[in-house]
Amino acid sequence: MVVISGSLVWAQGADPAAPATPAVNPATETKSGTEAKAAKDQIDAAINAFQQKSLDFMKRLRAEKDRKKQMEMYRNERPSPVEEVDLVLKLAKEDPTAEGIEKGLTWSLQGANATQRKEIGRLLLTHYKDSASIGKLAQSYARTRSGGEDELRQIARLAGDETVRQMASYYLSSKLVQKADTKAEGVAMMKKLIASPGIEKNPKLLEQLKGQLMLAENLSIGCTVPDIVGTDQDDKEFKLSDYRGQVVLLDFWGIW
């Protein structure tokens, strides 16, 4: 089984049984002397063209029965939306508030490279800071394996929606607690957010915050392991703390 992620997820919802029809990619189509299409139409056409490319690729991938070749195909032939994202950015720079631009920028977040994402973030924060799209921008930075802290700080400061600001602060603090030199800042940010007025209106976020704070303060690298009480094979009670100062291997296992 090949798990498909990233840009191909955009093809979901389309009919996989639909015939593969060649489509002109609006991202690379040259304009003639006729009047250019509206930004919304160009963006919709580009998204549809990319979805068709993704579906065609998925059909070829599923038809290949050799797992090794499947993985090779996925690594080397998976469609990239770089041209479509470039088109969206070009149109956004020409008229950032035109119809369809916000949708195109939000769609582009899933497949944008680091440079493109930075420009998308700048455009969204400048022209759509009160929109729910900023929440998706924050999520895209939260999912990056490294970096994104500066951008999340900016979203937490500039977003017009309080819930989006709270989510950006949560994503930021979750990144900060993972590094030794920023852990204290991340823990302090989580505590401040938990105590902030109105946070109770978002019970799911509050629960996540408390869980992350518990992990950061008790179960992260460098913390003292919480005591564990159990019984050995002779039904004699013992505690993990009985072995403090010694090298201990904890083997967690289970049967499902």
C-alpha cells in the first residue's frame, strides 16, 4: 500500500473512474491577443488541470503492481503544483483582492515550497488578515518540520480573529518546547494562553494545551520520569523510583 500525502490530496473528491482527458495547463498557457481571463477563471482552470494530472498519476501508480517501482514512481513522478502556485502568486501580485485570489492562495499552501509559502503568507496577512484563511496559513507553518516560528509569531500578532491568534500561539509554543533553548519560552506561552480570557470558548484547544504542557513539563527529554508502581512476576510490588540512580531500560509493549 502506498500512502499518498502532500499535493496529491487535492485530487480527492474527483471521480477516479473519469477518463483521462488531456488538459491545457493554464499555468503554462501563453496568452494570445485575446483578452486575458479573469483571475478566478484562471485559478479554477489551473486547479482543475492539476487535479487531473494527479488523477492520471494515481491511475498509473495503482496499475503498477511492483511495490519497489511504485515507490520509485511516487518519489520521481508525483505531480508538483509549482507552476500552478506560481500562476496564483503572479495573479495575486497583479490584483491581490480580485475574486478568486484568496481561494487560490489558500489552495496553494498545501504544495508551496518555502519561498512560495513565505510570499503567500505575506499576501494573506496584508490583504486577508481577518479571514479564516489565516488559520490555514498557521496550520501550514505548524506542519513544517523545521522553522515557521517567526511566521507564527506574526500571525499571532496580526490575525484579526481571536481564535486564529490563539491557534497560532498554540502552534508556536508547541514548536518552542521541542528545543532546549526555547523550551522555557514555550512553557510560559502555554501557561499564559491557558490563563487567557476567552480560551474556555475553545474547549478543544484548551484540552490540547493542557496535554502539551503536561508533556513538556513531565515527559520531555531532561525531565525526571514520573514514578511507576507495578508488580513483578512473583506479584511483589515495586516502584520505578526504587531504581533511581541506576541505568533502567523501560520496555513498553502490548498485544492487540
